[in-house]
Amino acid sequence: MDESAYLTSIVAGTFLLIAGARLLRLHRRTRERPELLLGLYFALSGAYYLGYNTPSLLQFDAWPPLIELAIEWTYILGVFPYLFFIRSVFRRRDAWAGWLVAACSALASVGTLKMTLDGNVEYSLDDPWFVAQWIGYTAPCFWLSWEALLYQRSSAKRARIGLCPPIVANRYLLITLFGSFQVLACLADLSYANEVGSDQSVSLITDRLLGGAEIASIVVLWLAFFPPRFYTNWITRRAVILPTPMDG
Amino acid sequence: MATTLFDIAAERLEESTDMDRLAARGTLRLALKEAGLDVENLSVPQLRAVFEKLMPNELDMRGVANPAATCKAVMDDIASAASTADLATSKSPDEIFKRLGGS
């Protein structure tokens, strides 16, 4: 892989760790579950990105298989709180959402468990266990993106009558984008698996797709969770709030 | 029998206007949709905003006399009848996303 792709992943991993730590700190204060679940997902994803790219960064060949497996599990363990976050925030009362959480968790776990039993991490499109794992961790990204998009549309209406702060309505849009960029990164994983599985070197397109999706994800997360004042002011200024007829 | 905040509001609207049950519920449903609100998870502040900002226009379009005063009367009635039905909690997605971004 291209050196800049590793650096992008290191930057993404560091940012995710910081975002995760911030949400976990928030949870200590509020004791609410959503910040705990999303904080765990970000922190574990960040640890995965850093762990996975450390050999390239420090220029040694590869981790021993046991550590590679531990790194793989770090990411998969993060998928569980991610799924519970989406369900608890958007679909608390829908039974089907519980089944979707169970199905994704099972696919991600079974695929990773098979890798564990085989004793090494292998990415190949010919391996149905890898494909199962891939579906298990990609579906939540798509699901988050979809749910946030639905809420973005209704929150824009609520914002018009002053029931939803414009910055919160915008945050749904940013989370929609985050989920979409994560899906893109997952598609790049497929391309990576295809190339590595057929003993080719990783193509520039895969590198760029992965790196671009990671950087774009970080930018939208930064705007969503660490919004700079100029951005908040800009969103608030653009918002149109209906006047109250009774006031007149 | 009125059971949810939506039911209470639609019932009061029906009593305060010439609209029948179906028309009152339909009008309120349309206003809630316009406001991006979910009928099942309504809170009193949300309903108040709808009655203040959207319902006067909806009632005016349906030929209801003095829509602003009607809305105010309905809302006053609801606020006293449904003070315990306020469902705006820390569990609503808006509240969660507000908290997560630190705003």
C-alpha cells in the first residue's frame, strides 16, 4: 500500500480515539447510554486503525498472528456497541431492529471466529467467512446513514418551527455523510480483499478510495462532535425559523 | 377515549371548531407531518409550537373563524389536561444528538 494511505489511517485512528475518549468522558458525567455506546465504537475503531497500521508505520513486516487476531477482534467488538447505539437512538421500539442487531452481530462474530480458529487473519473474496464478517460490519454503517438521513429530513422541518436547533439538524446530515463514507471505506475493503486474495499488489484506486473515505469521515465527525464556532454560527445564521402568527 | 397527547389535542380541536372527528384528526396529522413530528412521540412543547406556528394557517385554510384564538384556547386546554404527557426526554434523538455534539 501507498505510504500516504497508512498515514491517513493513523490520523483517522488517532482522531477516532480522541472522539471516543470525549464521548466516554461525557458518559461519566451524564450516565446516558448513547454516548457510552458510540464512545466505545469510536475508541475501539481508533485502536484498530492504529494497531492495524503500526507495522507499516514502524516499518516491520507484520504482527504475529495472535496480535493480528486481537486487532481484528478489537474492531469487531466495537461493532456491537455501534449496532446498539443505532437501535437505542433511532429504533428503540421496533422489534425488527433487534433482529437486525442480532444478525449483524452474528455475521461479524462468526466470520472473525473462523479466522481465530484458523489462526490467521485472511482477506479474500473467495472466503465466505470473510464475506460474512464484511456484511456484519458494513450493514451498521449503511443503517446509521439511512436512519440519520430520515431524521435529517424531519429535523429540518422541526428546525423551521424552532423545535430542533439548526446545528442538531445539521448534525444528522453530518452523521448521514459519516455513515456513507464508512460504507465507501468498506467497499474499498472488498477491493483490497480481492487484490490481496488474488496475490496482486493493492491498486492506487483502492488506496485512494480508502484514504479519501477515512479523511472525509474524520472531517464530518470533527464538524459533528467538535464544531468550530464559525461553523456553528454559519449553520445558525442560515436557518429559517417561522414567526409565530399569534405574536403579530 | 383519548389516550395519547395526539388524541387529546384532536379531541379538543374537534370541540372548539365545527370540524368532525375525522377532519380534526386529519388536520392535526397534516400539521404534525409538516412539522416533522411523530404522532406517537409528541410532547407538549412540540404541540404548542405546532399550534402556534402551523395550525392557525391550517385552520384558516379550512374556514375556521378566528384561528389564532382557537389555537390558543385549544393549547391552554391541552396544557392543563396533559401536563404529565410531556414526553420530551433525554432519550429523544434530537436531545441525544444535541448532547453528543456538546451544544
